[in-house]
Amino acid sequence: MKVTIKSPLDMHLHLRDKEMLKVVAPLSAKSFCAAIIMPNLVPPVTTIEDVVAYKKRILDAIGKENFEPLMTLFFKNSYTYEFLKKAKEHIVGIKLYPSGATTNSEGGVSSMDIEELKETFTAMSELNIPLLVHGETDGFVMDREAEFGSVYEQFATNFPKLKIIMEHITTKNSVDLLDKYDNLYATITVQHLFITLDDVAGGMLKPHLFCKPIAKRYEDREALLKVALSGHPKVMFGSDSAPHPIDKKECCGCAAGVFTAPIALQALAGLFEKNGKLENLQTFVSDNAQRIYGYSPTCKDIELTKEPFIVPSSYEDVVPMFADETLSWSITSIV
């Protein structure tokens, strides 16, 4: 059995910087034709000069691979219409992090007050620049995303022309919002389609499955599976692949992030085939994203075949999801 994915896209990717960038960027560039790159570096990507320089470092790291890094800015209330008009030719969106919500987000937004955000949101609406949101409050960890639902509703109703992407959704509550507001869309990761909190901490703690937002309940996973497998027009694949070196994962104070970039397509092919929805994989990993973002990628065909793929124990100093396990699908051709 074979399936060919045309122009697979990863709409939420962490490539980090420096030595880590050199390790992980070629892995995404090999099997995807483009990806939206997260801006939460240290310091974060907040200027046009930052965007241009970071994109160059990515292109240098991937060599001759056919891959386009789609760049973003780290959200600041101080962005003006004039600045964003100049920035638009270099970016595909702006990423909003609540302060302290996840890795390297300390410089994020401390208040979700509509009046404080109004000027920048209005400018983004007029310029058709999407808002990408890490949607969590600072409440109890299992409730943070659900609590943020009311914030999404305020954003959607007060700025109806603003395209809002709910990043890496993990709850049934977020799924339900998709059909309630025309301007809300979502990305879904590999790990949240496979695991619940039981897999992370129900037995021995598995640090390489720990991420933010944390994996949730079985009913949440089922809701995510339903919209992803059905080809729901408002959801798209975003790996949130977030590499950390082994010593930052297997330690006290484990860093949040699951590294899935090199195994994502293989794992998704197995999941969609298992559920009898292999015909919808193309929609989830490319077609919806192209339509939602109005993006036309350079064509790259990835052929996957139903034959065993043994996931490496690590890629240099980064441990992937399913390390040392055997997946049922392999990438057999890249054109």
C-alpha cells in the first residue's frame, strides 16, 4: 500500500537556533515543502531585521533542500500599522504568547484586555495578517486551554476580519469553537492525536511526551481525531515539533516539547490508515493550510509506503517521539 502527499506543510514548527537549528532544520526540510516557524527565540523575533536574519540562518542550515521557512513575528502591543505594512512581505503571521505560558515566552502578553490589543489587532485585520495564538491561561494546568476559550470568543467577535489560528488545540472545547466563529481556525499536533495525560504520567513519567499544552483526557483526544480524520476544513497539521537536548528533558525541571518532525508523516499515515481515512491525509497536511493561509507552495511529492520504519533512538542529542519503536509506514520517495 502506498500514498503520495503533495506539498506537505507543517503549520507550526520550532527550529530553535545555533547548533540545534543545524540538527533539526534539515529533518523538516527533507519531508516538508514549507513550515511556519515560531519566533520564540532568546531574544524573540520582534523586528524585520530579526525575521530576515533568522530566515537566512534557516536557509543556510538546510542547504539545498526544497523547503520554504514561513516566518512570524513575536507579538508586541507596540506594533503599528506602518511597521506591520512593511513587515507583511516578510511574514505570514504574528504569534501571540501569554507571558510565561511555554518555552521562551516570558516576553509575551501579560493582559488580554481588548483595549490594550485593539490598535495592533485592527492593523492586522486591515492588512490581512493572521494572528497565531498559544491559548492558555495561568490557571490549573488541565483547564488552561478551556479557560482561554472565552478569550478566543472575545477576539473573534471584536475583530471579525482578523484570521485567528488556535495553535495546537488539545480540548473538545476548542474543537467546538471552530464551528461557532467564522474567523477561528486551528492546528493539531501529532502527539495530541495519539496520547492522553495517562501516556505522559499515568505510569512511569515519560519526559519526552511532556509538552505544553499538556495532553488531556480521552474525550478530548477523540474530538481532535474526529475533526482531523474527517478533513474538517478549518483544521490543519502543525507539528509543534519542539526539540530539546536530552539533558534538558531527562532532568529535574524537564523542558516542555515533543520532537516529531522526522516521524510526523509516517505516524500520521499509520493513524489515518488505521481509521480508514487515508484519503483525508492530504487535506489535513496540506490542502486546508493552503486555503486558510492563501499560500501556494512549491511542489514536493512525498511517497509513503506501508512498510516498517524503526524510529532512531535519537537524532544527535534530541530524542523523537516513538524512539526505538517501529511505525508501520515509511517515507520511500521524495520528488
